[in-house]
Amino acid sequence: MSTGIFQIPKPKNEPILTYAPGTREREELMKKLKELKSRKVEIPLIIGGKKIKSGELGVCRCPHNHSLTLGYYHKALEEHVEKAIDEALKAWDKWANMDWYHRAMVFLKAAELLAGPYRFEVNAAIMLCQSKTPREAEIDLAELVDFWRFNAYYMRFLYEQQPETLTGELNRVDWRPLEGFVFAITPFNFFSIGGNLPTAPAMMGNVVVWKPSAPVVYSNYYIMKILEEAGLPPGVINFIPGDAEKIAKIVLSHPKLAGVHFTGSTATFRKIWKTIGENIHIYKSFPRIVGETGGKDFIFLHKSADINEALVAIIRGAFEYQGQKCSAASRLYVPKSLWPKLKEKLLK
């Protein structure tokens, strides 16, 4: 039994590499792009720490070059979804009762692996699988590194939140994991969110069934491999790509569903919420539902703004990654004094 009061090092944001001509990182990235293009991978399900092949395959294809097949992935069938839930629940007791500091170490180790030896290969995978530029891939990867480091750091502050104690009393709160499993449903557009949605609840002692988005199974599989290499125990996170509706039907009707962590469309999230509401009588507890859907991001210009800098920010904010993100700028507020010049440049 540990008797020390441990500290997590205060993190800093992961530095962003430039990939400018002549840099080492550009050379390493080009090597990895060539390497990944030359081979096809076969991606299994990972359930209870075991690699499972269902025999029903999906294709990992490059979105900007449909003739480039990156590999194939096995789709979870009904028995695999049920097995993933069973394995998660088996892992619950040991993981939930593990010292928080030891749980944090797994994700801090994963952050070091992603930022270090896996960096260029994962960036290449993001570029090929999610059609991102080197900069877009780099900031996406770095964001997941930050998620793992900052989440571990602030976990301690969450545990420190305790009630007031008055004379003659001694009050305390035990921050317990949810009793059951969390269903993580991750999107196609951000590698970082793909990694954060299953790992944030896992870091807090929960067990997870993770369904990645079909178009990005190729890049998301690296997350699972890194977590396993970092020491994540079998069954804590179970990786089950496959048909979204078929998987959700089984998961959302399970009595031990304890939470949903979702990023995706508003319509899908409404359907999930509605289904949970209709099934509320079958659950052992009240499932916690956390979801992020669409948004309206805006750019607000001050009258002192530099027109040329604003122009670059507007174009990049609206159209980087083809605008396929909730943070894409869709509204622009401009002072009347700036609008004529800005409009002229925008329409050129």
C-alpha cells in the first residue's frame, strides 16, 4: 500500500514542429508516408487485451486518393460487442480500485510514446487516413499528448475537492468510478478526440467500450496500440469498430451501461439520448450522458485589426480541413470601417 502523497508534474503544451523544408522532422515524416503507403495492414478488434478477427472486413481508404487502400479492419459482430462489455466489467474491480497515481502513469507513459517514438508514424497515418496537412496532423497529435498530460495533472485537483468540515464533524467525499461501463463513440475528424473520449473516463477508474468512427479506424488503432504498450490492463478499454447502429443497439440496452461519451452529429446524439430515456427502467443506475455536437464558431474583428492578418485567419478558420470541424468559422463580425477593404480582398 502506498503511503505517500504523490504529485503529477505540471505539464506544458507539447511544442509544435514546423516540418519546414530541410528540417529533420520533414525528412522523417516523408519516410513514414512512403512506408505506410507501401503496406496494407489488417486491424483486429481488441477485446480483453486479445486481438480478435471477426472475418467481416471494412476497408481503410485514403479520402483524397480512393485508389490507395491502407488496409482492412475487422468489424465487431453481436457476440463481439457482448464480449467487449463482459471483459470491461471483469476489469472493473481491479482498475477502479487501483491507486489513482498508478492509473495516471499509464496515460503519462502513453503521452511520451506518442510525442516521441510514434510521432512521425502517427502523423503520417493521420495525413493518409484523415486527409490532413502536416501542420493539421501535428497539432491534432499534440492535442492528444496534452489531453493525457493535463487530464492526469488535473485529476488530482478533482480528487482534492472535499466538503467543509465543522467542529465535531469530519466530512469526506470518495470520488468513485461509475458502476458499470462507459460507451465511447468517437468522430472522424479529430484524432485527439478519438483518443480523449475513451481515455478520460478510463483515467478516472472507469472501464470503456470504444467504437471508433469507421473512416478513421486506421489512425485510431495507433491509439489503442500505444495504450497497450504504455501498460493499460486488458479489458479497461475495448476497441470495437463496426456498424454503429448494430453496436449501439446492443450497448444502449445493457443494464450495466453507466455512461456515454460522444462527439458527432446532433441528430445521432438526440437518438442516443432518446434511446437511453426509453430504456431508463432497465439500467442499474442512471447513465451519465456527455456529448459534443455541432457548433457556430465566429471571428470578431476589432477596428484596429490588421486586414491582411485577418484575411488569413478568416480563410484558415473557415476552410482548413475543408471546414469539417465544429471549430470551423461560420460567422464573421466586422466593423463597418473595415468591411469595404476586407470584402474586396475576400472576393479576389
